[in-house]
Amino acid sequence: MSSRTAAPSQDGATARAAAQARAAAPALAALSLPDRASLLRGLSHTLGDNAAHLAAVAEDETRLGVNRLRGEIRRTQVQLEMFADVVEAGAFLDVMIDPPDPSAQPAPRPDIRRMLVPLGPVAVFSASNFPFAFSVLGGDTASALAAGCPVVVKAHEGHPRLSDLTGELAADALPAGALSVVHGREEGRRLVTEPAIRAVGFTGSTSGGRALFDLAGSRPDPIPFYGELGSLNPVVVTPAACAARGADIVLEYVASVSLGQGQFCTKPGLLFLPAGHTLEHHLRRAIAAVPSGPLLGSWISTAYRATLEELATHPAVTPVHLAATPDDTRTSVPALLATTAESVRAHPELLTECFGPASLIITYTTTDELLETLSTLPGGLTATVHGQEHEDELLARRLTAALHAGRLIWNGWPTGVAVTAAMHHGGPWPATTSPLHTSVGSRAISRWMRPVAYQNMPERLLPAPLRRANPWNVPQQVDGGLPGRSAS
Ligand code: NAP
């Protein structure tokens, strides 16, 4: 398969999947935490047991390379297992208990107990560029199931067979209706408007995400929409770092730009270098050594080539290196382009994501000019500073304050997102539609839950995590203290 295909019509499939998810929701929400965790671990085992076959189908559809795909399956397993641990630990329920206080000022206080509860069925739009880690059993699905929400996945048509296969394997390991897969753009739009669907997770383009975000907001009952969209991921090199290790930095930069043929939402799309740098030769040599390779599909390649041509032929831009365009419409064209900070401020259209192995180098003359230009950048998933630890301390503080992104990186590269509790994979628009939330790491679960406060509720009517005996043994924050597991 060389490209995404039009999905066959699925008369009624979305309505059926949403109805099954609605029916499955109460039992999934009521599962004990160990039972919920064991479902997630079961899914991880299913992926592991079928890894060779899944990777072969994925390779046939995406051409991402079997090694990379096997690694991505492992990452997807790790995500599922991490959420199993999160569920068992119970802190994600965010239990707070404020006992009654008849002497509280200005008025006596009732007994208030609060926790997070599942939102209900979630729609997940899977990504083209991560057929496992952000697809049928990816982070959105894992976090939603961990929260106790059934999932209906809108498959990405760049890997439809893999999506169905993963969905079938997963369905066998889950209660009926807890996970299903639908196909096709119209079915995707229908899914967002299905009354049973209570929230949406999306990874993809800014235009597609915006269209679906608007649709979710236009429902009679608007629902939360968590879109992870586009990002320029600027990298700033200070004059001191450029002088001390410029050649090494640009080598690593080109490696990060071209990793996975640049098909990462964290690819560094902008490199700020001090004017007068002498790294042109290193840059040209590094990018010329990047082999062309297949992109995810001809639809990605067509969009990439069109955006690249627009940038490369812009009067304010000079190509550093532009590979010849191959005849094969799916093959990448690695490229580096150059411009100045002044031109970027005059031509904001240069600040465009080019999804593939291309990046724009921007030279700046002074710190003030650099800071002024950074203030014009759109919100991003990441921003990076390469500086000298002691020499650049003051400048580094000013730069990190000026950069507008969900993850700030010091002397490293944005590609590669660790799956940890502290990770934030999100950021201000257009990086995401909700700057409060992350789609990677254990905090991703909070997108699928809502708080409920119970006031003066009799003990036997309270959910188990809120009871004094604490039968689920979850951390409880009592009267504003630190969360603990002792009975309140
Ligand atoms: P896409 O075109 O946005 O498609 C993603 C999903 O949204 C697909 O399921 C697609 O359905 C659906 N969709 C797109 N536009 C829609 C619309 N107007 N109405 C309803 N549904 C719509 O993303 P893609 O195929 O991955 O395209 C690549 C672009 O996405 C890249 O240029 C890159 O900028 C961005 N991207 C970002 C990330 C990230 O992590 N932030 C990851 C991957 C890609 P159909 O496939 O059925 O048409």
C-alpha cells in the first residue's frame, strides 16, 4: 500500500460502536482498580504476543521500518503497563476529604468529599505517524481505559488493516463494547457528534484538528476535545554555544530533523543561529548525507513538497541544501533553508510547519532581536536552548522565559518523548487545543475524568475511594493535608 485509501462506507457502524460503548461504560467504570489494571496488562501482553505479525502489517502499510515499528510496539506496551501501575496506585482519583467544621468562619462547613470519575465513552482519532503508540492501543486509548472510559477509535487510513487487526486483538482481551474501530472521514465526523461520546482525543494536522474541535464545540452539548496538532519546535543556539561547539550542534540538529524522515510532531522546524556563524559547510554536508526515503504516504509527501516549495521559493529564503525531487511521489526531499530574524518578523507566513525532513535556519544579530523574534512564534510542543551552562546563565533565563512551549529542553533535542509522570506533551495553541493537558505520560489520564464533590453524603452512599474505611486503599488528602492511605 503506498497511500491512504478511501475507507469503505460503514453504514451505521459508528452509531453501533457508540451504543456499545455507552452500554459498556457503567461496568468499566465500576471495575475494581486491580481488575482495571489487569485489563491494561492483558492488552500489553496481547501486543507482545503478536508483535511480529503486527509489525509486518504495519511495515507494509507505513514503510516506517520493522525495527522502528518493533520499538514502537514496545513503547506502546510500556504505556499500557504504566497506566496499569497508575490505576493500581489510585492517586489519579485525586481523592480529597474535608471533614465538617461547625466552627468554620464565616459559616459552619459541611462534610465535603471529592474525587474524579470517568467521563464516559471517548472517541480517539489515531495518528498517521505512530501506528502503535498514538493509534488503536496508543496513549489516548490506554489513558481513557485506565480512567474507566470505553473507547471508539477512528482509524487512520494510512494504516487501516493494522487498525482493524489491533482492534480485533484488543477486543478479545476487553469486555464487550469497551473498544471498537471505525473508518472514514464522514464516520469520524459522525463519531464526534454521537450523543454517547463524552470527549475526543486527536493527533494530526492543525486543519483537521480544528475542524473536529469546532464540530465538538458546535454540538448541542459541547464536549471536551483534546487535539495534539502542529508545532515548529524552535531551537536557539547562543553565540557562546555556537563558538564552543557549533559544528557538533548542527550535526545533531540535522540528525534530529531527519529522524524518521522528519515525520515527528517534535521535529525541530526552526534553528536560530547567531549571524556571522561559520557553520554553513557543516550544515550542507550533514543534510546532503541524509538519504531520501519513503514518507508515510503520498498524501504526506504531496503536502510536504508543496509546503517546501512555497518556503524555498519565498524571496526572503535561501536554500542551504535542497535535494533533487525524486520521481517516486512518496519519496522524501531532505532540505535545509535559511533566512534572517528580520525576515521572519516581516513575513510570518515563514512560520509554517513542514512535516518531513526539512527545517529553516534563522540568523539573529542581537539578543534583543532574538527575543523580539521569539515573541512572534506560535505556541509549541517544545522549545530548545543550546547554551554554555555558566557563561549563558542570564541569557538562558531570558530565553526560557520568552519561549512559549509545553516542554523546554536544555542542550538536547526534542525528538523522542519520554513516557514518565512529569512529561508534558502539549502546549499553547496551535500545539494543542487545550494547553492544560498532556497526551503523553501518566497525567494524560486526567483528560478523561471529571471531579464530583459529595456533600454530607451518608457513608454507605459514597464511592469506595471516599469512605472512611478506605476499602480501595487509595491516597486520600484529608483536610488539606498531604495525601495518605490511612482511614480518615
Ligand atoms: P490529518 O490529515 O489531520 O488526519 C488525521 C485524522 O483526522 C484522520 O483520521 C482524518 O480522517 C481526520 N481528518 C482530517 N481532516 C478532517 C476534517 N476536515 N474533518 C474530519 N476529519 C478529518 O493528519 P495526517 O493524516 O497525519 O496528516 C499529516 C499532518 O498532520 C502533518 O502535516 C502534520 O502536520 C500533522 N501531524 C501532527 C502530529 C502531531 O503529533 N501533532 C502527528 C502526525 C501528524 P481521514 O484519514 O479519514 O481523512
